[in-house]
Amino acid sequence: MIGIINCGGANLQSVMYALDRINLKYKVSDTWNDLKNSRALILPGVGAAGTVMRNLKNLNLIENLKNDTRPILGICVGMQIFFDFSEEENKKCMEVIPGKIKKFSNRQLTIPHMGWNKVKFSDPYFEDCNGYFYFANSYYAGISEHTLGFTHYGIKFSSFVNKKNFYGVQFHPEKSSNIGKKFLTKFFDMI
Amino acid sequence: MLTKRIIPCLDVKKGHVVKGIKFQNHKIMGDPVELAIKYSDQNADELVFYDIYSSVEDSSVPSSWIENIAKNIDIPFCVAGGIKSLSKASQILNIGADKISINTPALENPSLINKLAKAHGSQCVVIGIDSFFNGSDYFVYARTGSEKSKYHTGKKTVDWLQEAQDRGAGEIVLNCMNQDGVREGYDIEQLEIMKNLCKVPLIASGGAGCKGDFKDVFLKCDVDGALAASVFHNNEIKIMDLKRDLICEKIPVRL
């Protein structure tokens, strides 16, 4: 059983359908008690980092999540809030992965970074997932020792990160067609 | 590198995909879910569903076909037509759409753009603009779903494009009305002008008739995506063939 945290993100339904397609059982909840028995968690996120942080805080989930040891996959903004800080609304985040979420600042680029872009996985386990994934982001995490996959958009940024049990993807595997399905399958096989 | 998007647009009326010429004389082309699966399998990058019934006739409940599409495809899709309020937009996003596209309601109530962007983020707020060249300048039209309701807003396209972005639009679909449905190519001249003013992704719409039209619009206007309907619906252009041609022209696309 996978626990999907309902923190108000509009991609919640899409994440559920994606897990249906790979035959994974899940439970969706915004209450810690309901999520206690799942083997892993997903934090879907669409919208603004500040909104997702506020929702998690109002649900009293932040401390529980920070102290949990099960694998957790943050998607898009769900990944960004694992970091220390986001330039979006200058918001302090969960501080489980060091670093700051910044806004794409190259004036030549259209922002949001929207559409299909190439992800190169540095982790050999995911090498066969190298390819085009769907993105929709204006903010990004830079490259660090926690980068497991990267993408270019004006600069090179982290599209897959990990520290301890915290995993995050900037792309939307739930909307990335067959390659997204493959990524999710491999991810939940691995953990 | 971020790839250029090929976006089939499906006009939906009472649960059927339809197509008309210059927005008129709608003809039934097929079932939305079946066509969605077909295009997703052919490597379309994204789909737009334009609910032309809601936009003209008014409707407050999101249709079950939207949910069926979300269940059956795993590429992003956008729903347009009849979205006049934050609550309607939220309902559509919550049942699995990735973006909502607003046209007339944004013109009649521009602060709706700010509200939507604040609530859901700019990335899901698409502004559709129906732009008409009257011989001297480009102007925005509203309620273009039927000839009877269609009206000239008095706004210049360049001004509205700017305002929509300032209010939080995350993408612009520019439908060049002079070209729509006549299949003589995208409006290169207009799209070049608008692309220079557009800081968010710009999607070209209206006029695609052959594969070369897609090549032209990407090479000449550098738009982020190209939307088309009938050439895909009646199988004149296969998306995979189109993408292979674009790759030969060194236009980055996802295969």
C-alpha cells in the first residue's frame, strides 16, 4: 500500500490514475493516522510552494513527515518543499534536503518551463528511463550531491533528487506517458 | 532541450468531437476518449479539449468525459470552454485536467486570471485569444463559438496578450481567426509579432493544412507548440510522420 498525501495539489487525481495503471494499491488521506501503515508515501504537488507548505502545516503533517523513515516521493512542488527554502513567496520549506529553490532567471527563456524535456539519470538503476518527461515549472533546484538526474533549460538543474528516504522529481511521471509509467514502476520496485 | 509540442485540439459538443470551418457548420468527427487514446498512442505531446457546448450554452457541472480522459491517457491535457469561475476551474483540475484555458470569461472578467493563477499556479492557466486582422491591426474577438454571439472587444491583441501575462497567464494559445479552418498555413506574420511580446509559452493555432506548415511555424516564429485539429482528425497527418519530418529540420521534438 502506498499512501498519497492529499495536500490540495490539483494533480492528486492524476497520480491516483497513474498508480492504477501500474496496479499499485494506494490510500489517499490528509491525516497522519491513515497514512501510518503504507510502505511508502507520495507527496503530489501542483501550485505554489507556499500553498503546499501552509496546507501541510495546517494538517500537522510537517514534523511527522520530517521524522518518518519510509521512502517518500515528492512530485514537482512536492519535491521543491523538501529543500531549505523556496524563492517562490520566499518561503521556508521542510529543510530535509539542503539547498534553495530558485526561479529560472534567463530572460531568453519562456517561463514556465512547460513541456517535454530530457532527463538524464545519473543513477545506473534508472539509466533505461533516460528520455523525455513532462515538466511544468518556473522554479528549480540546482545541481548538488543529492542530484540523481538532471535536465537542461538555460542551465542544468536537478530533475531527480534524493537524500536519505526523501526522493523528489521535478517532472510529472504521472503525465509522462510510457516513460513515466516505467519510472514509477522501477521506483516502487526499488524501494 | 525543451521540445516543441504538437497539440491536437478536439472540439467537443455534447460528448462528441466535432469540427467546423471558421467555427461554423460542425460535423461529428468521433468520440473524445477514443480520439484521446489514439493521439496519445501516436505521441501527441498534449491535447486540448474545447467544450464548445458549455462555452455557448452555459453549464456549471464538469462533464464526465473529462474524467474518462484523465483515466485513459497519461499525457497532459487542457480543457477549454465555459470556465467562468474559480470553482468550475478547480473542479476540472481536480478531476484530472492539467490546465484550463479561458477565453471570453477572461475578457469579460480579467481578474479571473489573477484568481486562477493565485489558486492553482500560472502553469495551469492558459489564455486563449481569438485574434482577427481587420486590414490594419490585430483585434481580439469574444464569444466566437457562434456567428450570432461573436463580437469585437475593441482590444488590440498586443495589449490583451500583455495584460493576460501580467495577470498571471502561464501560456497563450493564439488562434488566428483569418486562418482558422482554411488550412493555408499558420499566420506567420502575426505569430512572429506576438512571440516577441510573449514571455510565457506561445501556442500557434489556426491554419495547419500540411506538414510543412508546422515546420514553418517552428522555424519562423519559434513558437513553443502548434495546435491543429482537422488534419489530425481525418488522418491526413500522422503525428509520428510529422515529428520525423521536424527532426530532419533540426526542430527538437519528442519521439
